[in-house]
Amino acid sequence: MATHAPLLMAYPNAQLLRLGKYGLEPTTVEQTDHYRVMREFCADPRGFVEATLAE
């Protein structure tokens, strides 16, 4: 299942795969772009939005 839903990605024993340079590669929730972006947003929502709009 292709998804960006954090609840599904964190499901116990879920196998996460990322499409990399050499095909599908195993990954963890913490290594996904979705997780990193959400973590950055939650740490500083106002700063995140300001930085995003400034680009």
C-alpha cells in the first residue's frame, strides 16, 4: 500500500519501503520525509510556515 499516513506507517511490524537509486529499499518511519517534515513543523509551527512561505 502506498501511503503517507503516519498511523499506517507506524503500524506494528509494518514493512516500509522507499524507492531509491537501486530500487526498493527498507526504511523506518523516522527516515521518511513525511516524518521529518512533520517533526520540524511540530517543533516550530510558526517558523516552519514562515520559512516555507519565504521560499
